[in-house]
Amino acid sequence: NAGVTQTPKFRVLKTGQSMTLLCAQDMNHEYMYWYRQDPGMGLRLIHYSVGEGTTAKGEVPDGYNVSRLKKQNFLLGLESAAPSQTSVYFCASSPMGGGPQETQYFGPGTRLLVL
Amino acid sequence: DAKTTQPNSMESNEEEPVHLPCNHSTISGTDYIHWYRQLPSQGPEYVIHGLTSNVNNRMASLAIAEDRKSSTLILHRATLRDAAVYYCILRPNQAGTALIFGKGTTLSVSS
């Protein structure tokens, strides 16, 4: 089991460019999440998905779009990157979502720098 | 959402026990207490969770106060690999809620 993997590990973008971050999990989990972590801060939820074909907004969704076409993949898109989106992005998955005993499994992160 | 309060940082020596405190005075009766940790340059990692009773697993122990207004994560013998940011998170009994990460406690371990 690879668990949760993220592609790419690091990327530099210019303001206005677009890109897609890929998250893949091989644990057959229903729920998947995208978080961002700014320096010295905790993680904040961007979007999440409760199953294939469904997505929902989190705490900081502006400037991002997501898609969950396959159960194992969750894509995070930046249509027009801004310097404020410079951050480390973490993907997570869980077998059940939102319940009080839910455990989330995190990927290694994607470090994004927007110039 | 109920809030947690943790010290910004703590230090420990290798091989010694570490007690990481968390205050959650506004916890509701059905909130679970979760702990995650984040090693340097890695994603967060689940450590342990509990509701009322103390809990043990291979990584740590969780001691929950009788009034549930505080809890303590116990690492029985700290190793250098335990140096990380430790997050105490409350999970309500409600579907569709996200993990809410605060700033956590940065644990330093010295040899």
C-alpha cells in the first residue's frame, strides 16, 4: 500500500498560470480532502469530497476548484495562480467522513511557490 | 466549534516521558479528542483519540480528565523521531466536519 500520494512534490508558478495538483489513494477510502498550510500555521481545509463525483467547499475555497472523477483520485486546480496561494498543500483521505472517530490519512504534501 | 489550547513549545530529553497538555474547557459531551502530529516536512499523522476513558496504543497514551476539560498526550519514552508539532483536535459528533488544526505544540527532543 502506497497510502496517499501527491504529485508533484514541488512546483514554481508565475502569477496567472494554472496548474493541477493530483492526489491518489489506494485504500478505497470514500472521503478525500485538500488542505493548505501556511508558514507557522495549522492546516486549513480548502475542499473535500464525500465520494466519487461529489465535492464540497471547505474553509478557504476561493481560487481553487476540485474534481473527483475516480474514487481513488482527487484533483485540486488553480486556474489563475496568485502569490497568496504560495503554500504547502496536503491531501488526506478517510474511510468514513466527518464522524467523531474519523481518522484521516495524509499525503506528503506539495510545496507550491507562486512568483 | 469548541476550541483547544496548547503550549507553543515543549522540550524533552531522549528516553524520558513527555506529557503534552491540551485544554478544551468548552468541550461538549459528544466531542472526541484526537491527537495528530506532524514531523518536519511531512503531512500530519494520526496518533490517538478518545472520548472519556484513557486510551493506549503503540504510539502513545491519552489521559482524559474526569471533567473532560483537559487531556494529556503521553509519550512514554521520547526518541529523536518524536520531534514534531503535536495537534490536539476536537471532533464533534456531526457528519461532514473537517479537522480543525490550531498551531499545536512544537516538541523538541534532545539526545
